[in-house]
Amino acid sequence: LKRVGIVDPQAVMRSYPHQLSGGMAQRVAIALALTGGPKLLVADEPTTALDVTVQAEILSLLRSLVSQSGTSVVIVTHDLGVVADLCDDVAVMYAGEIVESGTVTEVLDAPRHPYTKALLGANPHAGEAVTPSHRLTAIPGQVPAPGSWPQGCRFQDRCLHATDACGQPVALESADRGGTVRCVRATELAVAAAHPDERTPA
């Protein structure tokens, strides 16, 4: 408990869970996970339901644990801000499979998969979305239920760039800038993004 920044560990040891704040409870959960001296810590939504200040404290704690103990951390999160702030590498998943992976800089600065681009477009703190005149991206439709995933790309029914080729099996392939991407049009869309004046057929 001392290691995760609990000020009065003896009092916390005598407390019931309902007597702890959200931030303290999260620290206790991390302390429990660390008792076995793990080489890998999996943190599933570690900042959910915490206010911004406590979120920053928990992220700082995880960062210090990595540097002090050498423990690796896998963060499972919907918060791209957490990914940008804390992670070295990222894997973006859609409908149960990885659609893009790479270093955080590669994926967040130059996304290749349409789903990754849409996620960043829906984030009010990412890129051009911070300008008042820019509307956030709304991804149409819903994630298909397990067992009813389409053949080929699982994002095709919601993708603005889908073609007939997207209905065929799509492998996770190495991207030319490093990492991987699961999109038959990734290279074509990247070229179109680099040359916006040239029209690309949908």
C-alpha cells in the first residue's frame, strides 16, 4: 500500500471497501496485483469513473511502477488520451480482432485503418477536432454481435471506404511504416490522404 502511494496504509488495511474513495480503491487494487511481483500487469480500464485529477495520479503511479520495478503493463482502454500519455505500443481492436497495431506515434499520428481514423475523429482532444468549426466523427451503425460478424472485414458495414473486396478474408499485414494493418485499401487510402487533391474512387 505504501508503494502505491497510500498515505495511511494501516488505516486503509482496517477499512471496508465502501469507506475508500474511487482513487484509493484503484490504488488498493493495483497493490493487490503487485503482491506477487508480476512481470506483467494487465490494467483493464484503470481510469474509468475517476475524476481527471485522480486519473492523472493513477497514470503517474503506473508509469513509476514500470520505471522502478521493470514490470510491463498492458492497458485495456477506450481512452486514447491514456494510450497517448502512457503507452509505447498500441493495438486497435474491432469486433474481437486487431485491425491495426504499431508504436503509439505511428498509429495515432498516421492511422491506416478506417476504424482507427474514425476513433480519432470522434475524440474531441485529437488533432483538428479541437477547432470549433470541426464536427466530431460519428461512426454509423453498431458493432455486430459475436456470431454475426460479416465475412471479410468486420468493419465493412460501417466503413465509408468499403468496396466488394472488403467482403473477402482480410489478413493482418505489415504496414509500410511499421506495425500491422487489416485493410485491403490501407495503402490506397494512405496515398489519397497524402495527396488530397487527387480523387480516390470509393
